[in-house]
Amino acid sequence: MFKILKKSLNKTKEAIKQIVGAEKKEKIPKDLLEEALIEADIDYDLVEKLLNKLPNEVSRERLKKELDKIFNLPENKIEINDKPYVFLIIGVNGAGKTTTIAKLAYKFKNDGYSVILGAADTFRAAAIEQLSRWAEILDVPIIKTRQGHDPAAITYDTISSAKAKGFDIALIDTAGRLHNKKNLQNELKKIVNISKKAYPNAPQKKLLVIDATQGSSAINQAKIFNEVVGIDGIIVTKLDGTAKGGSLFSIVNELKIPIYFVGVGEKKEDLVKFDKNEFIEGMLEGLYSE
Ligand SMILES: Nc1nc2c(ncn2[C@@H]2O[C@H](COP(=O)(O)OP(=O)(O)OP(=O)(O)O)[C@@H](O)[C@H]2O)c(=O)[nH]1
Ligand SMILES: [Mg+2]
């Protein structure tokens, strides 16, 4: 098995080793552990909460037990048990939504499902073009319109088309605009409501895309999106490019929403299923160098 998720933690591990050292160790003193966990961008309050439960010298097993508890959430398995199964992909500007849609389309196609894309980010012309290019590369159909048109209408058309033509999965791209909360709220709510008009079960999954390079600061964005439409799951992107891998602990701890996938690069193949054990092992390897 390829440990891609673990490998994507390389930068985080390097940052940790700068603090605790690269030698193999049985136990780590609490103050050093505190520094390392904060360096990895685990939220300060969470680090304090963790450390309060731990002895002065912390073993790998003991820390693993505490880290495990954070990911004690509902299963992050996606079962395509409805048709069309609609994914609404949301998040702030540049988080990686469009790229993630391409990766998901590639994955689902490889799994044998038929996929259709909906370009409901009508805010920028470039966004429609970007998704269209992916549709071409991946050889999947796309429903799109001109820039400035109603994103809810495109959503409706995509789901209706998926229904009429018997597609298994519809992936809907949306515009990220957090700077204007009111607009964002209205637009997203409208998109969700109209999805239900097209197909009452849709969207079956509202997935929030979070950029790992933003670290813990992404939590506030996530909270707002969750308040507005309710998030079913998280996809963390750009884990490959950051030393802030520990922020995943803070995100999950704060939101209590499971992480489904992790983006580890810019190519269509660069999406891995999030596995909490592999992720925790990766962090522990950085700390204990074994
Ligand atoms: N290294 C790396 N880069 C990524 C990953 N995911 C996305 N990117 C890059 O991040 C940039 C933004 O990605 P997009 O998919 O366009 O982001 P978006 O959320 O759709 O952006 P807007 O439509 O502007 O809101 C692109 O250059 C992507 O190639 C990832 O997992 N790793
Ligand atoms: Mg986009």
C-alpha cells in the first residue's frame, strides 16, 4: 500500500523534528511536545487540553490514545446508494474546489460510475473555462452557462440532466465568496434549495474544501459555511505544500465533521481517502522518529 497520506505530511514532520530532534525516542518531555504540536499548527487550546491529560514524559502509545480520541467521529465512507448522487462542493476562493471536483470525477469514473459536472461557479468566466478543460481531459459531460448567469439555475439543470440521462453522480462547482457573508449565504441556500426541487434527496453531500496551508485559520470559514448550509464532510487540499498538517486535528476537533479526502497535489490522481490511523501515525513518526 502506498502511504501517500503519510508522505504528504513530510513538511509537517520536518517542522516537528526541528523542535524535538530527529533521533529515535521513547518519551518526549511535555514542554517540548507542546512546542512541537503548536509548531505543527494544532490549535493552542487543543494542545493545552491534550497535554493536561498527559504525564510529564509522554510515550508514543499514550499520545496516540489522546490523538485518536479527536478523530472519534462518524464513519467517513461515501456510499453511492442513490441516483443521481449529488455532491455540492463549497469553500472560499482558491481553496481548491474546481481541482478537487476534477479529482473526484476521475476517482468516481475509475470506480465505474458515470459522472456529470455542473459549473455553478458563474462568478468568473475563467472558472467555467477551468472546469470545462477538466471535463474535456476527463471525458465527462459538463453543464455550463455564461458568466454572470444564475448559479442556482445551472445547479437545477445539472441535476435534472443527471436524472434524465441516468448519471450516477453529479459534481457541482460553486463560487467561493466569503468576503460578503450575506451574498454567500443567499446564494448557497438558494443552490441547496433548488437542488431539492430538481431531486428531493439532493445534494446528498455538501463537502467543504479547506486549504491546509491556511492552517487553523480555516476553521472560522468552515464554521460560517456550516452555519449557512450545514456541512456533511471536509476535503483538505494542499496538505503536500504545508507544515501545518496538525491543523487537521483542530479542524475536526472544532467542527466534529469528518474529513473524507485529502488533496496532495495538483494532478487528477492527487486525492487520497483520509485515513485517521495513517494520519496519526505520520504525526507520531515525526515526533518519535520511528
Ligand atoms: N499543491 C496542491 N495544489 C492544489 C491542490 N488542490 C488545488 N491546488 C491548486 O490550488 C489552486 C487553486 O485551485 P482551484 O481548484 O482553482 O481552487 P478553487 O477553490 O476552485 O478557486 P476559486 O474558483 O477561485 O474559488 C490551483 O493552482 C490548484 O492547482 C492540492 O491538493 N495540492
Ligand atoms: Mg473554482
